[in-house]
Amino acid sequence: MTENELRLLMAESVKKCHRAIFDNYCNYVYAIVMNVLRNCGSREDIEDCVSDVFMKIYKHIDKNTDFSGDLKGFIGTISRNTAIDAYRSISQKNMRSISIDDENTEEFGTNERLVENTEKKELSRIILTKIKELGEPDSTIIIQQYYYNRTAKEISQNISMTAAAVQKRSSRARQRLKTLLKEAGIGKEGLI
């Protein structure tokens, strides 16, 4: 979409202009946001961030009808900055501590529960480390499949591969991950 096309659509209808921008740049924005948030955000967090990006774009374009410059670069910058802000917010929310005085908190469990929770966290940390050792795009495929419940078709659209290639890489990556986990001393049946 060129600057002139944007002006013409804006003059015709703001709604049509917004729709055209969304249609042309949705995948681009989603790819940028997902790349920033894939390790900390849920699918809903990513979709919320994409919505925030388009709201910022629309507000800027509505206020500046004499928009000039590289539209794709502008959209990319807003996408990246908004995703970074969301990353910071999500990370801070995930790391926040709970006050003992908070009435909504559950009572602390026994030592057994504390040990169990610690073991689960350590296991999760080891598994994520081993997934990252698979390298790209295998680590992304495994994380998207098993942490975000995405289908091979959904993943293929985001990483520019066919769904069949994603399935094949996933199968190979699972086998390599199984070997890596066994080497790390994690050999629980049914884990993968």
C-alpha cells in the first residue's frame, strides 16, 4: 500500500482505510509480535498485542492525514515497540511476588508440596533448555505445538514452511528431544 493509496482510501472512508491496512499488514505485524512474545506470552497475549498495534496505527493515521514516509517501516516499528512493552509487562506480571497479607492467596502448603513445586519448576526449566538446544525452527515448532496448542497448518503460516514440512520436522525434533532428555536423566514414559 502506497502513501497515495492510503490518502485516497482515507478520503473515501476511514473504515476502508483501516480495513486495507489490516488486510495488507496483519501477517507482518503478527510475525513481529510473535517473535518477541513467543517465549513469555500466551496466544491471547500475542493477539491482544496485535490488536494494540493496529489501534496505535489507526490513531496515528487518523490524526496525521498527511502521513508520509515508509508505511511498512512505520508499522514494523510500532509492532516491535508495542511487543517489547507487552513483553516487559508480561514478564513483570509472571515474576511478581505475592504478599502474605493478601486475603486471596491460598495457604502455603507443606514441605512436600514445596518440594514437589520446586521439582516441577526445575523439570520445566530443563525441558525448555533442551528444546532450545534443538535450534531453529525445531524449537519454535515444538513450543508452538505443545505450549500453545497450535496445529501444523497454523505454525506453517508463521514460519514460512508447508504443513507437511512442519509435521516432519516436529517428528524428528521430538525424537531428538527424547534423546536429549534421556541424556539429562529425564526418561519418564509419556513425557513426550
